[in-house]
Amino acid sequence: MSCSSSCQTSISRLGQNSSHSILNSTEEDVLEDAEILDIPTTRLIMKILMFAVTPGIGVLGIIGNTLSIIVIKKHGFKKSSNILLFSLAIADIVFLVAFNSIPKIIYETSYVRGYDGFSEEESWVLIVFYSIFMSLDFSSSLVSLLMPMCITLERLIVIFLPLHAFRIVTPKRTWCVVIILVLYSLSLFVYPMAWFELHYVWDPKYNRTIGYREFSSLRDRDANIVKVIDEISVYSIVVVPPLFTVVGCVIIFIKIKIVSLKRTQMTSKEVSTNRTTKMLLAVCAVYTVTCAILTIPINIPVISYGPFSEVHPSNIAIVMYQVMNLAICINSSCNFIIYVGLNKTFRKTYNQIFCSKSSASDKSFSMQGKYTASNLSTSAVASQSSQMSSVDMDDDDEL
């Protein structure tokens, strides 16, 4: 995403060039000579990233998040933490689909970085869908990056106010918070899509007509709004949520350590809460690393690229922007692995849903050769154990 320093750098670099004007060959040669990466290398890197790396991670992430949604839905939404994780999975899926949209891949991987070889009508359709997917990309990624802050707050309340937590953090209030986050994110990134339009122009360098994505006249009139949205997005992504999450996670971690030292005084319910909390801390830890990567342009403006501040970034900025978004793709794709690795109940439910046939077959094989009375006894014990496990999960050992 863009940052305040990159916004100012981009605006000063663009000057008054908000509409597309084709540079002559001499000017373009000078600019290319000043680039850290040349065009062929840049396009090769972008093709590797956008044709293979990010789509591959995206497919795995979509599958993992879909499985997470199925398991979480099986547990129900009586717990606020389940609602937050369910919403996070939905936001991650939307982001992974929108980020890897075909109109964007065609545009960014083209040698001319435009719609080359398409008619004007086809270019207009591609630009419209590019803008739609871009707004979903930014909005869902913001929801995905804000959600860990809500998860951290929910865990703080559960740990420090255990007797009042379920009155303070109710499912209804949690759904309201999720809806507010979605509306807030959409309000930031839907309107800015009107700042872009298609310029279908003759490019003398390539000796053909190409469709370029350029700023519209509305963007010039909204210069102050551009700066405001740029600042708000920075504080919403790489300032307030990461700081709150890091501080909250440190406090939670210390609390867990203190409670662990008093293990003899703990109830089984508190142990279960700790298991859930550790899993959520892992989710927040991955998120914190992602936010740290997103702050790189703040310290190195030369590789920064603000999508709302510039449409002709340097080659190195194009590549670094894709690399930083790759970090968000990984963040949006790895939660399923965390759930499976750190939550026993999630694994158990996953096996019940997707491995029931093989489990039933294994049980049938293991029961062979035993007496009927033993079978009945074992069956009764298993039934009681299953009921106790279900009660345990309903009490506190959900996701």
C-alpha cells in the first residue's frame, strides 16, 4: 500500500502530468538508463511473480481458507473468536481472488505495461474490471490487516475479564464490528477508482495504439482527498493496528507465562483458553511480520509506489510493490496451517468432516476379533468421550 512519504515523492515526481503524454524516444531512453532495473528484467520478474508465485500461493490460500470456513462453521458462531476468524477467512479469499485478477495480470506483465493488442472497447472492459478488482483487493486486504487487532482485543478481554467477557464481547456486537470494518474499508477504496480512466493512444515508440490506465480529471480536482486517503490508509495499515497488536500480544504472552507458573491453581477451562490464545497469537505474529515488510517504502522512498499517487512508477518500485503484496498473500494463505498445527479441536473437527470414511474403516478394522460385550463397552466409552469432547469444545476450546 502507499505511504505518506511515497505520496509526496510521487506527487512531486509527477508534477502536473496527471494525464498521459507519450514521451519522445530520447526522453524515454534517458529514463530507462536511470532505472535500476531495465524493462526486460522487470517484465521477466513480474511474469514469474504474477504467472506463477502469487497465483500458486493464492490457490493454496483459497483452498485453505475454504476448509477453515467449513470447520469454523461446523463449530458455530457462539464464540466471538469464531466470528472473527470466519470473517478473516472470507476477507482473505476475496483478497487472493482480486489480487490475482486477469485484467491486472495482463496489464502489469505486458512489455509496455498497458493493454497492447486489444481494441478500444476490449481495453475499456479490462480497465473497468481492473478497477473493480483493485477496489476489492485494497478493501479486503485492509479488513484482513485490521482483523488481528480485533482478535487481540477480544483475547485481552477474555483473559483479563474472564467473568465478564461473554457479556462484553457478544456475537451480535462482534458481527457489528466486522460490518463496520468492511464499510470503513470500502469507503476508503471504492470512490478512488473513479480517479482512473483509459487512454487509448498511439505510442510512437512501439508504433501502435495501446490502452494505458491513467488519472482522470476528477483526480486533479480531488488532490486534497488523495492526500487524506493516503494518510488514513497508512495509519490504518502500518501504524495503529500493528502497534496495538504487538503491545497486546506481548501483554497476553506475559499473562500466559504468569498463569503457567500457577498451573496447579488453573482449571481445565483456563488451560483450554490458553490453547486458543496461543493459536491466535500465532496468527497475530505472522500479521506483525507482514506489516513490518509493508513499512519498507517509508524508509526507502525510491522503491515506493502509491497506486493513487502515481501511474508511471519506476521499474524497481513496480517489482517491490508486487513483492510487498506477496507478503500479504502469504499472510492471507497461512492461517489454515496455523489452525491445524496449534488447535487440537480444529484438527479433530477437520478429520471428522473430511476423513470420516477412513476413520470409520480404521475403527471397523481395529474392532475385529473382539467379543460382542467388549465392543458394546468400548462403544459406550467412546460415546461418553465424544460427548465430553463436544462439551469441552462448546465451553472454550473453539478456534
